Amino acid sequence: MAYLIKAGSLDNFSIRPAIEGLTSKKRDIFTKNSNIRSYAAPETLSKTGGLGLGSFTLYKNFDGLRNLFNPQNEIYFIAWTWDLSGNAPYVYPAKSIEPGSWFHRVKKNDSIQFIGEGLNLYPKQEIKGGVGVHIEVWESDNDIRNAGKIVEEITSTIQESDLKNVLTGLAATNPTTATIAVISKAVLALSGEIGKILKNNSDDFVNLFEGYYDVDSWTKGRETYKNPVNNPICEIILNRF
């Protein structure tokens, strides 16, 4: 399995301590050390934005002998994104998407270009704290007629996951650094569950892109990510809009 590509750090989510009512001495402590978050409930910063997958490029073929006769890969993406608003994770592909529409037949060195703002991973709205994004790339060994069943199982798994429970629980509380640690653990566990589903379907793992954009550094534009960087299996371009 490929190593993760990081688009930031989960520790950098924009959560600032609320310092109202503190003495001037304690205010100075907060100013000098932004990692101290123990005096009061934190303030979660927000900004309006969205995230899309602008393009995908495949640099290697998969499945060995099969591709000697049919050098074509049926690529698809499983993705979920989230922020600290208390909303459940956003999932791609959704159950409403036609099964055949989320498979992409790609040969080595081919690119898929998504029009407009790209494949919608996080709809444009108010972002609280930042956006976490997890994109898995898979190659299908089975007929796309099974796709609908797979999507339903994956979506249900995410909707019933610890990640969803942690995120929706934020609606009634304020996130803390301890909460961020729980979210990180839940993301890792969910990835393992999704992997089991897809491997049981005999599909091949291609790559993983995972990152965290905090609102403090959120700017509109496209960024290219290759994994691995020096000898990439594939490449994606993410569009912040």
C-alpha cells in the first residue's frame, strides 16, 4: 500500500482558544503559545469554500497478465470529506449516482479531466475549522453491474461509522485537541473497513490521498499531488473553490 500524501496536518485545523475574560497575563501566554487550549472552550474559525477533484492521471497499469491483452484499467474513487460543523461526512459516490458513471476506463499515462469545478467532493458552504479529505483510488476486477451494491455498502458503512458519530456529536459541543485525535483515529479505522469491503470484491487498491486544509490557509486554486512523488503511480489535481 502506498504511503499517504499529506495536504497539511490534522493538528493545524483552525481551532483557537477563547480568551475572553482572561487576565492580561494569561492572554499573553495564549499569544506566545497557540497550542495551549485549556483555559476555555475553543473558537472554531470558518470560511466559505468547496473542494473538487479536477483531474486524475494514471502512470502504471494493474493486474499484470490481464493487461497484456486488454491494457485498460477500470478506475474508480471512494472519497469522504468533513469539517468541524457537526455535519456527517460527505461521501463520493453517493447512492443516487448511476453505477456506470463513476467507473473510468483509463490506460497507462491517460488523464481524466473533470469539467467545471471538478468532481464535487465537498460542496461549497461554510467551512468550520478546515476540511479533511480522504480519497482512495481502486481498480475494478468485476462487472460494473455490481457497483450499485458496493456503493450502498460503502455509504452505509460510513454513515454508521465512529467518524460519523464523532463529527455529528460536534453539533452540541466545541471541538478540542482531544477531539481532533479521536477524529484522526476514526478516519484510520474507517479506511480499514472500506478496504475490507473492496478487497472482498476482489478489487485492487491503487493509491491513497489524504489531507487536511485549515481555513486559515484556505485559498482558491488548484494543487497537484503525485504519489509517490518521484515515481508516481498516479496523480490528482484538487481544486479549492
